[in-house]
Amino acid sequence: MRGIVTKSTGSWYKVLVDGKEVDARLRGKIRTLNLKSTNPVVVGDTVILDNDGEEYLIKEIEERQNCIVRKSNKLSKQFQIIAANIDRAFLIVSPAKPHTPQGFIDRFLATAEAYHIPVTILLNKKDLDSKKALLHRNHLMELYPSVGYDIFNVSFLDAEDVSFIEQLIGNQCVLLAGNSGVGKSTLINAILPDCNQKVSEISSSYHKGRHTTTFAQMFLGEQGSKIIDTPGIKDFGMVQTKPNQVSHYFPEMRSRLAECKYSNCLHTEEPDCQILKAVENQEIAVTRYVNYLSILEEVTV
């Protein structure tokens, strides 16, 4: 029988089979495969199950359409698959309380580009009007449409905004991602009130969110939608990426790559580099280029 993994706790899994969730675990031979990933089965996976009369066993994982991954930690060569078979990712960011750094945004966008996952940016907490929040919000709202990403200034406490987001989701399988405290659980509670996701206050000392989601989990919505909530992620690191691939994951660079003199140009100091010229001419944002260099340095090590 076939099913979709809706929750992973590390050793046991919730699997949706014919509209009903069942508990399942991995067969040993899958669990011991030589995988660089720390988690062989993830939320969103389509799996084949057996039932031995006592429990459901996952015996096979079907090929993934795509997945979103991150490094397990900065010192590890392993990676963690966050979720699979995603139609669209919603990157939730906040202008303040907590402040979402642009570096985090660009790393997530580059990772999503690498795995062919379209991204919509939801800039939550539109009611915040401090000088810092306004400056950051205005910068993000101006920058990302110019690069080709949709970004919407919203509040998850506003019923009209929530209704608009529900229309964006439609019947897709969507991943909600972002730092802790940006409002992922608040949005899920607004869209699916029966879920009762735990919401935590922002730390007054550090203005950072506390982790309220421990494991990725899929929630089923109306119109056939599937919403995957993920743990708050502090940082993204590119995995299995070669240095000359990184620029392909920045749309404003990708469109200019054929114009560079050298096919293996890394856009750092090479002659006749069209990316460098575009940065000098302010056609590519300096902030995006700096974040490109940061990722490039990481994958070159």
C-alpha cells in the first residue's frame, strides 16, 4: 500500500493512507543504507508500506520530485532533508522581533533554486513601525521583486491577509520555513484552527523566537492543500554544491552568465566578468552579491 509521510520523529512516522493516518517504522535494510542524509525518510515522501499483522513497515521510498535540505551543522559533511515533494515554499520573514537577516533569506532562496522549488516571501508583522523595522521592510520590498521573487507585506493576525494567503496556497503542497518566532505556527493556527500549534513569545532579552516546532509535520487543509510546518531554522548551508554552480542559483546572475568571458568564471576578480560589471553599475544589489560571496566561500572550503 502507498502513503504520504505526514510526520517524522526520528524512529516512528505518521503516514497518510487512504485518508487515515497510521503509525509506521522503517524496515532495517532501509535504515542502514549508506546515506549522507541524517534522515532517510522525511515528511512529504511517498512510501510503500507492508503490514505484518502487528505494525506498518516502510519498505520502499518512491523517487522524490524535489526536496529542501540543509547542513546538519557547519562542521558536518552530512545534510538534513527537511521535506520532500514540495510544490512551493513560503519563506516567512520578519522586519523585527525577530529581525530576519538578508543573508538567511538569500541562502534559503539559493537552496530552493538548487532544488527547483519556487518561493514566495511572506513579510509578516506589517504593524511593526519602528525605524529599524520600516527600513528593513522597505529594503526587502524593493529588492526581491526586482530579482523576480513575489514578496507580500502581511500580518498573520489580519483576517483578510490570511484569506489572501489561503488563496495563494490553493491545493498545493507548501512548505512553511523561517527563523523561530516569525509566525509559522500563528499562520497555521489561522488557516487550520483545529491544529492548535503551540505559539511562543519572543525572547525580550534577545528579540529571538523560541523553538516551538520540534519536528516537521504536514497538515491537511481544505481544497486538498498540504501544509508542512518546519522547525525554526537558524541558518542554511549549501550542500553538494560546486563553486561554479552557486551563481546559477541567483536569478539576476544566471541571466548574465553567458556574457562572461570565461565559462568557469566565479565572478570574483576575473577579467570581463559581466556579474562584476553589473554590481558596479548597481544592476545587481551589493547585498545580494556579498551573500553570494559568503556562500561561494563556504562551498569552496
